[in-house]
Amino acid sequence: MTLPTDIQAGRRHRVVIVGGGFGGLQAVHQLAGAPVDVTLVDRRNHHLFQPLLYQVATASLATSEIAWPIRHLLRRRPEVTTLLATVVGVDADAHRVLLEDGQALAYDTLVLATGCRHAYFGHDEWEPFAPGLKTLEDATTVRRRILLAFERAECETDPARRMALLTFVIVGAGPTGVELAGTIAELARDTLPADFRNIDTRKARVVLIEAGPRVLAGYDEDLSTYALRALQGLGVEVELDQPVSECTAEGVVYGGQSLEAKTIIWAAGVRASPAAEWLGAPTDRAGRLMVGPDLTVPGRPEIFAVGDTVTIAGPDGRPVPGIAPAAKQQGQHVAQAIRARLRGDIAPIPFRYKHAGSLATIGKRLAVIDFGRIKLRGALAWWIWGLAHIYFLIGVRNRLSVAISWLWIHTRDQRSARLITQGRGRGESRPASFTSA
């Protein structure tokens, strides 16, 4: 590798970062004070704290409590330009990022932190009926469908249709699926009963369907067993070793049986962004970029990729998990590598992932934590889970707001974010109306 051309020419180094998630934003923060001009491009104007997205979907938190305008976060960084734009490709030979409006951004170093979306394993036609949970729009869509189901059930007189409305199916029993199932069960059992007159929300069915043999498959088996029992204690019906074969507006088919359900949520898998396609680079089965040990794209030392965009082995030989701490570590590593190159140290620096633990909550009072040698479960794990998430939120105001919301839910079983917003999507029926304007 030779020194970057900008150093040879005596001008400031141009860094373009695509994606304002954990990895991209961490790289921006770690480049503070470096002799670089940074352009951060994202198709949304906000940074999202994705681990708490399911709490927006289940009416526990408001959108503003887990998302912040990127421009505001970087307002004191004059060397950083923030662009609201959609990237459609990369001309790697010309060192340009191509935008949807036809413009292009020149770079000396490119950082791809483009994230991922949910995957339907070749059945993208299921998405209108079973939305996933990766963006604020996804969360408010899921929240609307959950709340509308109860509203429509209140007006429904046919027992079979009412039961279908009160049946909620979550496909996939990873952390997101487990967290959704537990929270929806508590919403129906503890929060909503006093609000309705014609239905008993406690009779709602929450069904968690998993193609594998256990929930939280990435956790220790003892913690997985505990999570299963905790879910069942909340009234969640857990179906294991049951792959879903069909999703429609009427329900799901799994294990050869049909289940009528008007609300289906997809938490079964992810697929990477098209970053690898832009570069013609090798990928794994989920479309994630297969980067080198230093997080650079093979044959392109000036291009880094981080977060859910990539796959790379950790110290134990297994892929680094697609979680926020991993993305932040990768963003920090990339910034350090750029700084080293600017100093003239062009030797590749291998990325070393340090696993800080895995956490998953089961409702409002129970959780499981796997720190490796130390494993916790129950109420203590839930308090640690809550403190850890509050710590990583941005800003004192948001930390206080979320803490107060959780305390209110914990003590009073009330969720204040039960607003039905947005218009209808595919697979949704219009709610009954009693008045006309």
C-alpha cells in the first residue's frame, strides 16, 4: 500500500461515510481533530437507537426518545458535512459515491455502514402482511397494526373474526422476537384490559414461531430454557421446530397447520444492504460483505465496511454478531486506521472484537444476560439491562425520559405512547368509524 494521494498532494483527506448508524456515527466521532473533511450520507435525517425499536412498536416509548437528528448531533463539527441523500452505487475506480439524484461525491477513503433489512428467505411477497422491525417507520407500522387490532376487535361481533384480530404472531425467536412477544403479552394482559368494554384483552393470543429447536439460540442453553419458561409464564404460546411456509392477510401456515391472525410481525432474519453489489465484492449467504481482517474490501484498501454490512470472524472463529457494540467497535477501528495512514503508517491494522455480553429482556421485569463466564437471569438481569441501555442513549434528557417511562410502566402497567398514526399499508383494513366529518 502507498501513501494516500491527498497526502502526497498536500490537501486535506476526504472521508465519505455512508450510513449514520452506530458504526458510521462512531467513526465520525473518533475522527474529531484529525486533518480530514468528512461527509456523512444517510437517507434518513436521524440516528436510531435500534435496540429499543421494539419498545416503540409496542407503545412503550415514543419515537423521539430513541432517535436524534444527525445534523444536531454533529452541529459542533464544522469539518463534517451531513447530507440527506440516497446512495445507489459506488464507482470504486473513480473514487466516487453515486447518489440517486445523479450527483456524485469524491472520496479518498470510503466507509460503508449501510446496515441491513429483514429477510424473508425468498418470499418477499410476505412483507406487506408480516412487517419487520429495522426502522422508525417499521416500528410505527407495527404499533399501528397492534393497536388497530384491539380497536377492530372491540367493534367485531363475529367470534371467529374477533379471535383472529386478537391473535398476534411473531415469526422468529431471537432477541427481537422474544422481546416483542413478551411485551405484547404484557400489553394485552396488564395495560389494556380497563380500556375496553366489549372485549377482554387478556384473552389475546401471542404466538411465537421459531424454525429452530429453541428460543434465543445464540445464548447459553440454560438461559434459553429460562427465557422459554418466562415467555410461557406470560401466556405466550411458543412453537419450536416449526418453519413458516406462508404468510397472508388471513394468517400464517407453519408445521402444516394454519393459524388465523390479523397481526404478523417478522423477526426471523436479515439481509445486508446492496453495498457488496455496488463493488462486485464477495458476500456470505445473507449478502454481507466479506471484508479483510482490517475491515477493508478485498482489493480496495481505501474502502472500509462496518456493522451489519459486513461479516468477519471474531476471536472465537465465529462471525462477529450484528449488534450495536460490535458496530461501534468497528467504527472506532476504522477511524484509528485512517489516523494511522495519515501519519504515514500504512500497515494494515487487524480488527479485534471484544464481546461485552448479550442481553435480552422478556417483558418489563425479566431478562437474561450472557457475559460469558457470568450469566444472569430474572429481575436483576432486567435492571442491569435497563441501566445499560439508558447509559448508551444520547443526552441527559433522553436518559431521564426513558427512565421515567420505564418506571411508570414497571409500577403502573401503563404505556403512554399508544397513538395510532400513519395511513393504511397493504394488508391492513380500515378501522370501523362511528362518526363522519
